[in-house]
Amino acid sequence: MSPATVFQIHLILGYVPWLLFFGAYALPRLKSMDRVEAQRAIATLHSFRFFGLVFLIPGVVDPNLPAGFATFAAYGDFATGVLAILALLSARMRPLFWLFVVAFNLVGAADIIIDYCHGIQVGLPELAGELGSTYAIPIIYVPVLMITHFVAFYLLGRPPQPKAA
């Protein structure tokens, strides 16, 4: 099997265990939580997206990795992480909190979708070895990030649940 095929299998199968986990454990719990607390939990996960800046560190990724892909992915993740942190810091100021929740989810989901498109354009599956130690990011980390963006949008679209007496 070629490295490109292995990478593509990894990309697809990276979603399977996370979807199983969310279906069985995370989504039922998030749905039962207060809306703010559920979004804070999701924002906490995304606040670690500053880690995407690792794509800019020489020696971590191969210099042959297309710079356009690495740079956009790094700064898209960084922007999303900063917006998620701002959401967490503004939790007591609800209008600002909701603004940052929507912002980090829009920016973050767009970043991942655009990164997938850039990856296809630059032939990332054929260059998967150039990712070096960051190979795990699109395989393990990106699926849970994308799933949580969809969950966040789903939760944002739900009407507020009445408080239990």
C-alpha cells in the first residue's frame, strides 16, 4: 500500500472512533448540560489550537511541505485557539461570550475545510511523510475538532432547554 493510500485511510478512519465516542458519551452529555457550559467545554478543547503553529517550526515538518499549506493551517488554528480562549474569558459577559463562540466555530470550521481543500490541491497524501511529527494532527486531532464544530453549531441551533424545577 502506498503512503498516500495509508494517509487517506488514516484521514477517513480518524473520524470513526471520535464519532462513536460522541454518539455514545459526549453528545448525550453535552445535550444535557446548560448551553453555556456545553459551549465552554467545546471552547476548552479548541483553546489548544495554538498548537497548530508547530507547522511553522523548521525541523518539525519537512522543508518540502508546501509553505502555503503549512502557513495557512498554522495561522488558522492559531486564530481559532485565540477566539476560543476569548470565549472562555468572556463567559460572564454573555453577549460577548456568544459572539466569540460563534466566531471560533466559524473560523475553526472554515480553517479545517480550507485546509482539506489546500491539502488536496498540493497533493498532501503523496507528501504525508513531509508532515513529520505533525502527521498525527490531521489523523487524530482534526477529526475531533471538526466534529465538535458541528456539535457546537447543532447546540447553538437548539432552543434553550427549560430549567428543571
